[in-house]
Amino acid sequence: MSENFLNSARNVSLQDGRRLVAELQNQNGEYVHAEMYLDDVLGNSEGRFEWGGENFILSARDVRLEFEEDGTQPVLLAILLDENDDLRSAMFYLSERIFNENGAFVFR
């Protein structure tokens, strides 16, 4: 089973500003604890989130996880420093590249 994680998740939250935590459904239909350090897959490029980077948290403030009104999209929001040390509002849709694979978060 490999799908957009939100379709098979419950109790989704952001811990410590960088750790995505949820209960994800595995192939047996059971919900199991799962975590992913977003710092391992997200960076900051000139004040914008960047897939495949790392350590965005080092230049981020006010990091939070919100959901669009219809509940279908988890959105990571933060204030990021750009190359001139100016603050920029940034948002990122996590479900674009994070999936549930048998009860574990995977990045693609």
C-alpha cells in the first residue's frame, strides 16, 4: 500500500516544529505510530521550502502544520530567512511528496 498519507492517517501533528507524527494504516488495516523528520527531506532555498534539501529548521521561525478547510491538504507554514537574512512567509503542501507505505512515512 503506497498512497498519499493523509488518506490513511489519523491524529496527524507536527512535533518540535520538524517532526511529522501520525497513526498510519498498514496493509492489515491497523493504525500504527509513524514519524518523519521533515528536516531530512526539506530545506530552505532563498526563503522557500525545497524538497530534497535538509535542515530547514535552522533558518525557520513559527513553524506550524495546518489543514486546508476541506481537510484534504496538510500545509506546512513557517517564516524562513532568505539569502539576505530577510524574513519570508512560506507554505508547503506535504502530501505532494510524502506517502504512506505500509504504515510508514516515505518521501518520493
